[in-house]
Amino acid sequence: MAAPNNPMEETHAGSNLPPVSKSTFTIAGIVTDVFGLDELPGPLQEVACLWLLHPRKQTKKMMEHVALACIHDWNKRLQDGRAGNSPKGLIAVAFDQRNHGTRKVDDTVNEAWRQGNPRHAQDMFSVFQGTAIDTSTLLEYISAYTFPHNEHIITTNLVLGVSLGAHSAWHCITSDVRFSAAVIVVGCPDYLSLMGDRARKSKLETWTSSDPPGSQFFGSPDFPQALLDTVELYDPASLLISVLDKNDEDRLANLSDSEKERLKPILKDRLSGKRILNMAGKSDKLVPYACGEPFLKFLKDAIKPGSWFSDQGTQLEDIVYDGVGHEFTPAMKQRAIDFISGVLASEQHESIATKTSKI
């Protein structure tokens, strides 16, 4: 099992793929690595871009092998004629999350309550939500740096995130219509549930001192009201729950027809036509699957055949791996590669010129 601070410790075990080209640009003040430019097939004008978001306390370097594996797999499909009816090239992009790697300012910001960071809730959300904003900003400008002569056009964007990067990937796929697919690895779409679980396990006084425990945690100094207000704007689960004005524990369960009608335009705006692969470890104690399960069940119920949101082309594959903790295993990596290539092979030509971010 991988170390808690590095869920990718064993991800690339046994991998011996040859390198691909890496070009580094400084875009909007962010050091940005782009993989696969030299390997792009000249005749293909359209290009897909895979955005890779690393875990907490790691750096963009950790995502290089993921880039290699995905690019090699896709280019092999191109060579073998297995790239679908509208084949395109593939590049991958990695950059350091806020307060990580080349952007690190304060080590404490990346720590949790148990490691002595009293502002863990504020710091973690602002880092990964800010990274989602950075991803959309880089997406806005990436073509101007990679293809200054208009030799290729990026028509598809996908995002893959691990742990902290997976939290951010949830924001990318739900807040920026230019992303058509996401791979979520040990991430959570419900920040309040995740942090409530972490506060309970950390035995914070703001959790244990109330009756019942936790009833006064949200809105306390450990999770201020101002943070709650921000979370409701961007967190996938919270923004839906805030529309429903629901305070019960069921949250997104047992919805009435009128509540479904209130949610439809939001889901259509944010998830219509999108494909998501969610992968979790059944034994994950840092980001327990149970924290995101109500949202995932809600979404799966909404999009199942014949249900109330089944006509919008939204797809969710939700896999929980037995015996796996907070880690990105080689088997998960292979499923991610297959998913990404499958998405690209099944895509039809579609211009994204008029699509814009909602962040």
C-alpha cells in the first residue's frame, strides 16, 4: 500500500516506456510542461489535450509517467487504425498546483489539522479550487505557446487528477464546459462531507464540544462561514444542495419531482455530454469513498436509462477497488489509460470555439 503522503508511490512500478518529448513554457507565470508535441502526426490538425493534476505534497514531475503512458497508448492506436472515425493527436500538460513545487510559499499550508495547520479547511480548498482556475487559464493560452503557427488546433480537453488533483479535477469537469471527460483518482466531489469526516477523526474541539458532536463545526473558526459560502459556489455536491435548501442528512437522496426540475438546468449546464471515470480505494481512510458516495449515487441514479437526466449524454463509471487504500495503483492507471483512449476514439468532430469556463 502506498504511503499516505504519496498515493503514486507504486503507480509506475514495472513501467519501462521510452520517453516522449517535453517542452517547458512559462504561461501566466506558471511553469508548464507539455508532453508529446514532437510526436504529433503532421497530417492531423486536431489535437486533444490531457491535463494532469498531481497529489498533495507532490509536484508536476510525478505526472510525467502518466503522460508517457497515455500518449504511447494513443499513438499506438493511431498507428494501428484504432483511433475512431475522427482521429486526432494527443498531448499532455502538467504543472505544479498552488503552493507546490516551483510555486511553494509555505509548507504549513499543505498540512492537515493533525500536522499543526489550524487553517487546513481554508488552505486545501483554496489550493485545489485555485488550481482548477489555473487549469482553465492555461487552457485559454496553451495553443498560443504550443502552436504559434496554427499548425494544430486543440479541440478536446480531458483532465486526470490524483488525490488533491482529483478534487481539482472534479471542479474542472463541473465548472468548465471545455472539458469533455475526467478521470478522478481517490478524489471527492463533496468537500463538506470529506472535511467533516476529517474533523471527526482529528478530534477537533470544534467537533467534539457540541451536542451532538459536529453540529457546530461548520461555521466555527475551523470551518468559517465565509468558507462555507465559497464552497457552495464551486463544490459539486454543495452547489446542488444549496439550490435545494436541504439541511437533512439525506442531502441528495429522495428528491421530489420539483427538486429534480430545479436541478436539471444546473446539471445540463455543467455535465451535459461529459464522461467521468471515478476510481476509489475501498480501504482509503484519507479520502473515504463513503464521503463522495451520496453524490455519486445521486448522479448514477439521475443518468441511468429512463431516469430524469438520462437524455443528456452524461456518463459516469464508478469503480471501487477492494484492498486498495489512498493510492493510484498500476491497475487503476491502466484503466485510466484505456478510458482516455476510449473517449478519444469515440469522439466526433466538434468545435469548442464558443465554449467558455464557468469558474
